[in-house]
Amino acid sequence: MPGKFINFYSAINPRRVPEESLSLRLSVLASVLAAEITILAMGYYDVLTSVAIPTLTAVGFALSWKRRHNRNLAIKMILSILVILAAVMFMRRLLTSFYDTRLPLIELLLWLQVLHSFDLPARKDLKFSLASGLTLVAAGAVLSTGMLYVAGLVIFSITAVVTLIYFHLSEESMRTENIAPVRPMYVISYAAIVWMVCMLVTVPLLLMMPQTTQAKMHMMPLSSLQKVLADFSDDIVNPGYPQNGGNPFDNPPLFNANSYYGFNPYMDLRSRGNLSDDVILKVRSDSYDYYRGMAFDRYNGKGWEMSSDDTRDIRVDEPPFDLDMPGYPLPSTKMSVQSFYVEGDLPNIIFAAWKPVSLFFPVDHIKVDKYSGIRSPYPLTDGTVYSVVSEKPEYSAGLLRRFPRTNDIEADDEYTSLPASTDMERVASLTRGITDPYDTRYDKVLAIERYLKQNYTYDLGVAPQTEDMDAVAYFLFEEKAGYCEHFSSSMAVMARSIGIPARVVTGYSGGDYNPFTGLWEIRQSNAHAWVEVYFGGAGWAPFDPTPGFDVPTPANQDQGNWVAGRIMSYLGNALGSGPVRSAMSAVGSAAGATVSFTRSLPLVMMGVVALGVIVLAAGMRAMVGRLTLGRRRRRALLESLSPEYLDEAVLANYFRLAERLNEKGLARRPDETLRDFAERVSDYLDTTEFRLLSEMVEKKRYGEAPSPQNTMSLAKKLAESVLEKLGSREGGASTKPS
């Protein structure tokens, strides 16, 4: 009920009453808005929804404050109808998001939070709002693809700590009738100290925990489905390299730092330049991988082309697409799921880990070319989301040494053809010298890969080709340094020169793992080229001759599980190349090694955890002591300056004592005055202190002159004396007064 003091019976018999603390309501609102904006800022919902939800939430909180003393039956009826409508809209959206129910579910939670904000009369309603905000923040973790979520999480945690402190103050005020205002800056400063203590304890413990990259994918995220109303061209469309017609090798080579020249129908080995470090893809995957885009089969001395334009159409009413890629089944495969979040403009190439079997892409029509490259009807743009299920072959040396078998189907002649030239004769002679000691196709290919890694330099700063000669021969015999395209082209040409079918593949290497988001971040500079070699019944197996790169296999996928090492490594990569990156990587390695050693010592690890708990408890105790000391100082100051505060202190001590008496069966009867109640209790306890305290309450309640400056201390002493007598009385006799 409104007013400065609540009724005596409400104090000793608490019931649901409106929450009168405006500061508490504002702090809850801040926490809820932080949670909502964290979700909405990720860009999954339209502009109208993103503006309407926080705006209506604020309006709802304001209306709840204004009408907190009303029953609001009409508002409750309208809200009930809107809840049903929200549920219906959720079911409709669910039908169009069958493979990823997260977005409609979180949108439903957002709208329920909005509706709930219009009916927040009591403290428990505000607690529910705070809990809903926490649920939204937790849900945002599964949608997050960037560092914006971390900022939102920090803001929510800070506002939540402030809110919890205001909840405590409000409950204490209701229980003790001590409603003296507390300055907001005092609460904020105390909350900041508590928050920092919690961070100082929890962050080191978090850094010591292992973090797996295994992504438990139960949903298949994809963008809104777009219908393709007509057939589309088979051509590869790269926005960074417009096609002008004619033979591209008759013109000077082109280079665009923001688009890879290997994502075209041709790849000119004369091109030079460094790609940017802009993030172009983010991938949620269970491991580091290579993401295949397209393949080339015709080498012309200057670069690579695709000899065939043939594609096959795959149409569905809605995803997924069953890709049915060609190839023989292998005895060992691993199921892998990847979700791709496009961060910029890309060609109409759909990237995936080999071998993709199911594709969740937001169209109803795609094409697959002769080389198992997947093409979209349109170039991929920022915001496109799609998912892939792959059955990754696990090639082993023992398996590949058994292939090809005599009855296996031979590869097309195009995969072994080379231009006739004296340069190719030099390449063949070099290759035979490297591979003659070996018998199997696998060992010969491995020898070529090893030779290139050990004898040539990976260098993105090489000068353009100056001699008019075959590009591969120029790399092998003149420059002896180059890009991944030069290494992969050289390996493919060398394999072909001794009759082994091979082709060059372009795509992206796996990028850097971001431990803050759980996503692999792939940059323009992660564009990569490698080689696929044909092994008959074993299919096309990948090889990578570029120094510093290896085709991902289970044996070389030890990325390190410790959060501290991952964070240092990620920050080192984000800060660029040079001494800083090296130093951060070294610190990360040292942190990972230290934690690994500590983990091997259970007793030490338990000691560290115990120490962390002790530090946290000590910090919280110190904060409570600080708060208590602050209250004492404030009370002492107010006692000397504010007669009104003294009145509140008298009532607070009386009501606290009355509540205690009520718990012991000494409740005030409805027909008793304060004085009669005091006489009965005083006779029972054989003391005069409660009678004196009651007289002070009567004076305060009925408007007599302000008390002397020692009133608060006197009231407290009287209450303590009564409690002491009550304890003694309980120990000596069990009967209660009638």
C-alpha cells in the first residue's frame, strides 16, 4: 500500500504487496534491455522487431510502475489473448524453420518478455523478468557469431549484480521497515567491486578448463528460403572478377585483394598480390578442415581451366539437398556437420568439407559440376547462412597403397594431359628422379609432395614472372619460391608427367578458432589451393605440398584444448604478424603446457580450485563487511543530523522485535492496543524494556516532538534486552501468556 510506512500487520504477516522501489525496477529494466539488445543486435530479426521489442519493454515497465496498486484485470485479459497469439505465430514460424528452431523459439521468448513487462506489480514478477533476461542471454550464446555477444554478456552481468543488490535492499526494507534511501552511486560502486571480485576468481578458473571444438550440432542453420523461379546459368560468377569474354590468358593477369582469383573458371599462375585479412566466412565445425570449392583439370602452361561446363541439376521443394557425389564407399569415414556464416561477398560457389552428402542451403535449386563443385543460383552475400553434412573419408597409407587395383575404372585422359614442350620434358625428368625408387602410386605421390615441401620456399612476396616460359617450369627451375597455387600446380603437373591422374583444387583452409565464439574464422587470406590424386576405387585423395600446410587428418588435428592457450593464440593472430604474434603464441603454448601439467596432478588441481573458492568467499565476506561498515557510518551520521531517521529507527527496532515475538507465539491480538500488548508481553517476560519501547513507538506514531539524539541507540538497547529476556524465558518455562 502507498505511504511512508506499511501496516504493522503487513510487517509481521507478509503478503504480496506492490514493489515500491523505483531503483529496483530501473535496474531490472536495464538488465532486461541488455539481454534483449544483445540478441537483437546479432541481426537475425528485422528492423521493426529489433526496434519494437526494447521500446515496448520500456513502455511496459513504465505502465507497470504507474499502475502497480491497481488490479489491472483488463490488462491481464488483453495480455492473455496476446500470449495465445504469440504462441500461434511461433507455431507458424516453426513450420518454416523445421531444421533450425532456435530463431522462432528465441523470438517467442522475446515477445513473452515484452508482454510480461506490462504486468509487474510485485517483487516476484520482477524476479521472473530478471530470470527471463538470463535465459535470453544464455540463448544468445548459441546464436552468437561475433564478439558483440561478449560485450552484451558483460553489460548484462554488471546490471544483474546491481539488480540483485537492489533486491536485497528492497527485501530488507520490507522486513525491517528501514526504508532510508540508499544513494545509487553507493550501490553501483559496491556492485562494481563485487563484479570485479567474481571476475578475478572465475576468469582464471575458466582459463584453466579444457575447451573442446566438438560442436554438438542438433540444428541446421540456414537463411530464409528463396524460390528460384527459372533456370540459372552454369557459369561461375565471382563479383571480384567480372567476365569480359575471350581467352583470359591472352590478357595481363588480374588481382583483387578482396577476392580470390582461384574462384573463377580459370586460374592464372602469373597473378601476384596479397589477399586481405578480412573475415569472409565463420564456420561452426567440430574440427579444423579444408573447405573445397572447385577443381581444375586442364593445364595450359600459364594456368588452369575447367575443360567441361557440364552440370547436373538438383531441385527440392525445401532443403536438404541429397548431393549423391560420385565415388566408391570407403571402409572408414567420419560424419561431420558444418554451419557457414557468410561475412562478405563471395562467388556462387558453395563451400563444404569433402565429401558432402546433404546440403541445407536457402534455395530450392542448385547445380553440381563434373568436379563435384556445388553452385548456387546467385553469388553468396553477407548474411547468408547454410549447413552441410559431410562423410569425411579417413585415408590411410595402408589403404592408399592398395590402390588403384587392376579392375578399377581409369580416370579421364584430361587428368593426365600436359602441353607438349621442352619445359614439360624437364619436369618429367625431375619427377622420375624423385619417384623411381618407389613402387606404389601413393609412395610416388608422397615423394613429390615431400620434395616440394623440403626444397622450395612459400613466399607471398615473389616478383611477377619475368621469362616467357611454362609457369610450373619457371617455379621449379628459376624462381623456386611462390604461392600455394605454384606448389599445388607443380605437384599436379609432376604427377601427370609420370602418368598419375591429378587435379588442382581451390577453397579455404580452416582459419583460426575463436574461443570466445566457438567459431572458425576464415579470412580472404585463407584462400588456398591443394591437389587431389586419383586412386581408382579409393577415389580422389587430397595432398598439400605447400610448406606449412597439411591436409587435415585425425593425426594432425591436435589444436590444444586449453582455453588460455586458445585465447593467446587467437589474440596473437588477430594482432597480426611479427614479434607480437610470436610472443602471444609462445605465451599461449606455455599456458597450455602449464595447465596440462597441473591437470595431471589431481591434488594440485584440487588445491587450486579450493584456493579459488576461498578467495571468492573471502572477497565476498570483505564486501559484506564493507557494506555493513558503510551502513553503520551512515546511521551514525544520520543519527546526529536527522531526527526523521531516528523515528524510522525506533519503528524498525519495534517491528523487528514484534516479528520475533510473533514467531515465538506472542502475537498482538486484533482487540489489543499497542499499550495493552506491551503490558501483556512485559508481564510475561517480567521486564519493563518492551513497555518503554512501545511508549517510544506511540510517541513517534502520534506526532509528538522529535526524540533526543540518543533515541536510536536507546531503542536498539531496549530491543536487545527484550530479546535476551525472551531467550531466558524460553529456557526456563515453556508456557505462553494467554
